[in-house]
Amino acid sequence: MFKFVLRRIIQSLVVFLIASFVIFATLQLLPGDPARRLMGNMATDQQLEALRESLGLNRSIIVQYFDWLWNLLHGDLGSSFGAGQSVTSLVAAALPITLQLGIYSLILALLVAIPLAFQSAKRPGGIIDSLLSVVSISFTSLPAFVWGLGFVLFFSLTLTLFPSSGYIAPWENPIESFRSFALPVVALALPTAGIIARVGRSAIVDTSSSAFVTYAKAKGISQARLRYVHILKAVSAPLITLAGVEFIFLLGDAVAVETVFSLPGMGRLMVVSFFNRDYPVIQGCAVVFIALVLLANIIAEILAAWADPRVKEAATK
Amino acid sequence: MSIEPPSGVNRDRLETKIPSGRKFYFLRLLTIPERIAFAFLVILVLVVTLVPMFLPYTAEQQNFDDGLLLPPGSANHILGTDQLARDLLSRLLLGARVSLSIALGSVAIGLVVGAIIGITAGYRGGWMNTTLMRVMDSLQAFPTMVLALVIAAGLGPSYQSTVIAISVVMVPGFARVSRTLTLRERDKDYVLASRVAGAKGLRIATTQVMPNIWAPLAAQAAVAFAHAIPGEAALSFLGLGVQPPTPSWGNMMADGYAYISLSPWPIIAPAVALALTVASVSVFADGLQRISGEEH
């Protein structure tokens, strides 16, 4: 198992290197001169040259990339063009918000989707199954940010139950924090819940015809125990893998959802930096996002192996 | 004169397997909800291509005499007007052209590039396979919107860069599916026969492998289309995609959000259009996947 984890970490590092180079190279594609962008049209050639010198922009892109990577290893993501703040400090402030948003939404999605999946799988093709498939398709048919817009319209403006924007940390004021997270979390969770419910349903239907289910039924155990202990354990590995994949989509969807609810998370930071042409910040955020994704993948694989001995066996072979 | 199958071949089986001679025979294999979804999409395409020709307004025309943010059902404006007194129905339909053409274009580019990468990786194997698939892995390490945002930032926001951003996001999915399919076909007798006959890689890929993997790839394209539409909407909503005054469903929602406390309709119209379209595409895509035997 340890060897398997080590191998996955090395693979992830390779992927991280390629992906971070993709980010670096793409942002260099940008037409125009970054020094000119920073200093405006009034700058003289000498001033521009001096700025390029001080930012290291006159070196080759490969040198710049490795320099940036070297700083990254020391936890330094460069400094923002804007107020001269370090990108690391900006990301450190934004990351907890995005992480909370992603984790709460994933948990909510699983809590909604798994009972839905079991209900549909009870009688495949039956009335409940058809109704619930309509429900899950309608969950997935609107992107998370559009759910968010609808929630602002209905719950914030019409019913004035929840605030439409702002962030309060749970360690400052748990109740207000819950109120500020409620709408964005539900908006993010709905499309994910729809997908997990559909995939979970077919996994449960497939498993229900296994011999061990017939045996458990013959033993006379209760329906609830059969479902939530025996079958859930058998389908947990594919569900965990799916949850890992969906978490990545959640992080992507969070970009627009954070904008709708003015949550100062990583996505919002990236969008704001885009409009300020603050490329070091975009670069830093994207790299942290990739690190998160790779970490989530590894965690999902370890959890899946832990939940299902069959996966563990396949992985350690 | 009809061509008789050679004797000894079971004619019934031949006919059920290949319901040839009729176009759209796949429609008969769809369930009723899938047919409804398909019908909706056909109607949508017809409406979006034909109706704007008969509309009295352009997407950018401001009708201040009629009024700002009119509700649906107003005189002259069936769906009402937006914050600049532009006709919402015209913007919705012309925006649909923009949104749907971006989705279609990016799926097409993603499909072609992804299939080339996937078939090459699958057919060649070895270091080519490892390199190409590692690059695909690293593209998939991005949350989709983050990759699209980086590309849009690199290229500057426009119609073209939206297409490029979404198609890059699509490539790994297509590459993976076509690689798996190619691996399955690669060692089959007909490919071997073609190789024995002296055909080289490119010829085998186009004349032998492609015809046998296109159906699941088409189903995958339908699934990707259902992701591309919200992708465009999100990018344009954030201001990173289609730029105003050109309407798209995404930037219409962004406009509407700024005036959400005054009138909800500029958001509701594109949101409903988006939801119906995505729902129909995904239901139809499910049917295609089932028919092509690639249901997951």
C-alpha cells in the first residue's frame, strides 16, 4: 500500500510539473509586453528596460519557469502586480473559503444523492425511479452558478431569508457563517448530487443482483441494514472515486458561484485578477488549484482502497 | 433489383442487425423521453436559425420609447426588455446562436484533436502513448473553469478564445475514449488483415479503426455538448467569454444579475432556455450512449 501511494505521489508530481508549465506558457502567450502593461504608455524605453530587468522578464521563458518553480518550492508564489502583496498571502486568505465551500457541498451532495440512489434502485424502471431520474436530470441541467442566481432571487430578494453575498468565518460567528454559506453550498451541491445519484443508482442496481445480497436477504436481515451496510459497503469504492472526480468539478464550478455570492475565495480572486491583468495571481491560484486536485485524487484513491479490499488488491499488485 | 445475401446467411438476423435503407433508424431505438428531447432539439435548431430573420428588432437595438426592464407580455416585446431596453426575445434567440455555435465549435475541435491524440496513443502504444496520456492527465488536473480561465486570460476574452478554451477542456475526454476504443479494435482480425495487406498507420486509422469507433465517439460528443453549453455560459457570465454587446446566454445572465433587484426576467429567460437545452441534450446523449453500447 505504501509503495502504491508513493508511486501515485511521484506520478502526481510529473503531472504537476507539466500542468504548471502549461499555465506558465499560456500566460506568456498573452499579446503585448507585461512591462508596458504595468507602467502604461507614458513610460520611456529606459524605464521599461529597468522594470524588465528587475522583474526578470528579459530572460528566456524556460529560465523564468524554473526560477518561478524554485520559488514555489519555498512557498513563494511571487508578488501581485496590484498592491505589491505576495501572492502566497492572497491565496492563503482565499483558500480556506474555497475549501470550505467545496467540502461542505460535496458532503451535502453525498447526503442527498445516496438516499436518492437507493430509493431509485429499489425498483428499477418503476414510478419512483422515473420520478427521481427526472429530479436528478433537473439538478444537473442547470449549472451551479445559475442555481445560485435563482437562489439569490428567491431566498435573498423575495423571502429575505439568507444574505446574497459576503463571507463570515465559522470560527468568528458560526450562525452567521452558516447563513452566508447556505445558498452557495446548496447551489454547488445540486448538480453534483444529480450526477452522484445517477451513477450510484446504476451501481446499486448492478450490486443488488449479486449472490451476497441474495444470501443476506435469505438470512433475514432488515432492508435498512441490507442497504446501508451490505450494499453501501460494496458500492462505496466507485462512489468514493466518483466523489473525488466530482470534487474537482465542484472547485471549477465554485469560480462562478463565488462570483455570484461575492465570496472572496480562490475563484473570485482569479476573476478579479483577470480584470486587473494581475497575471502572477492567476498563475499562483491555478497552481494551487492543481495541487488541490492532485491531492484530492490521491486521497480518493486511498479511501477507495481502504473501503474496498478488491481495489486495494488491484492497486498493490 | 435487390441484392440477395449469400445463401447460408440468416436473413432475419441480417435485417435486424442492420435496419439499413432508412435514415435516422436510430430514432426507433430511442425511448419516448429521448425522442421528445430529440424533437425539442430539432425545433430549437429550426427556431434559432429561422425565427430571428422575422424579428422586428436586432439584438443590440435599444427601444427606449417602449421602456426599460419591461416584464414579459408587454406590447411589442413578448419576453419584455432588458436594462438597455433591448428586446429580450431577440437577444435570447440571437444569443442562442452565439452560445450554441460556441458549444458546437468547441466540441468539434475537441473531438477531432482528442480523437487524433487518442487513436495515435492507442495504436502506437509505447512512449508515444505514455507521453500523450501524461499530457492529457495534466490537462485533466485542472478544474475545468480554471483551465478555461487561464486560456481566456492568455488569449484575451473573445468569441474565438472561448471556443479554444472550452475545446482544450474537451480534448482529454475524447482522447481517453478514443484511446480505449482503439485499444479494443487494434488487435482485431480486420486490422491485422489490413496490415498484412500492407496498409500503414494513417490508412488503418482512417479506413479501418475510425469507422468502427465513431458511434461511441458521437455519443461522447453529445455528452460533451451538454457540458460545453454551461461552460460557455459560465465564462461569459464572468466576463471572460463573449463580450457585450453581442448577446450570449451567459452574458445575458451577467447583465440581468446587475439589475436583479429591479427585474428577474432578464435572468429567467436565458436560464430557462439553458436548462431546457442542457436537459434535452443530456437525455438524448444518454440514448445515444445506450445505443452505441457505451453506457457507463
